[in-house]
Amino acid sequence: MPGDQAAHSSNETVGRRNVESAAILPIESTMEKNLPLRGIPRARPLRGQPGFTLIELLVTLSIAAILLAVAVPNFIVFVQNNRLATQANDFVTMLNYARSEAIKRNQRITVCSSTTGTSCAGSTTWDSGLLVFADTNGDGVVDGGEDVLQVRQGMEGSNTLRAGARTRVTYQSTGFSPGFNDTFRLCDSRGPASARAIVVSMQGRVTTSTGTAQCP
């Protein structure tokens, strides 16, 4: 009948639309999943990170060992040279200070070896300590009323400072040191070739040079 045909045609149309909608939804849902969110970067796939091979590691360690073998001895020599230069300069500075004070004060000033910091040791071994004092009577002894001007402690690094014969150096008010000229030997473990020779002349002048005849 015409009514039944119209109803059947309407049902077929609705069914087709439902099927088409059902087919479209999965496609749209899949597209939404594949689209990246705006403002959020997509994660990149992890890749294997390259590492060191055993041969590369051995080569690196070998180069490091060579560099250390070259650098460490040079650094030790640098430290030793620097220590010797510093100690030589300190001793020369003390001698020049004593000479300057003798001229300024117009009196005798004595530099001597000392182990106590208050009196002279009377020894040619000067590496245990040094003392500068106003030696009014010129006897080389710190008497009562004589001012101690400077004190130096013993030398670092087991270095030695030895005089040829003098236990003291006394400067006159003229700045001269007659009878007290001598050569001091400043040495370290390397011996005479690297040592410093510190020479005090009778005129009171001080000079230094590298190398001595003997150590200590």
C-alpha cells in the first residue's frame, strides 16, 4: 500500500544516515587522537645514546697519563724554584733593612742566626731562624736595653741556609760591614746546581747568584 511504502522508504533513509554517522565517528575520533595539542610539543622517540668504546677509553687514559707525567715534575720544579727565590729575597731584604737602620739610627745593627727569636745562636747555621737587633756596643749579643727589630722563623721545605764562616753580620753607621763579608749558601734537595749564593761585601752590599760550590 502507498502508506506502507512511504514508511518503509523513510525507515531506509534513517538507517542509512545512522550507518554513515557511525562510520564517520571513528574516523573523526582517530584524527583527533593523531592531531598534536597546540602549545605542547610532541614527544620524540628515544634513540640510543652513543658511548665510549673500550679502545677510546684506553686511548684517553693513556693521553692523560702522558700529560701528568710531563706536567707533575715541571710543577714540582716550579714550586722549588719559587720557594728558593722567596727565601733568598727575604734574607736579602733583612740584610738591606739592617744596613738601612744602621745608617738611619747612626749606630751598629747586627743580623745573626737565632733559634729562640730573642738571642743570637752563635752558629753558621742560619736556616733555624734570623734576628735583627740594635747592637749598641757591637758585641754581637742582645744585651739589656738593645732593641730587637726583626725576627724570622726557620725556613720551610727543609731548605738550608749556611754561612761560610760568619755567625753574624754587623753594619756600621756608615752602612759598611768590615770584617763580616761572607757567602751564604741557600740550598734545597736538588743540591749545588739549583742553590742560591748570597754574598755580603765589606761595603755592606748584597748580591745573589744561582749555583754554589757545595750544599749545605
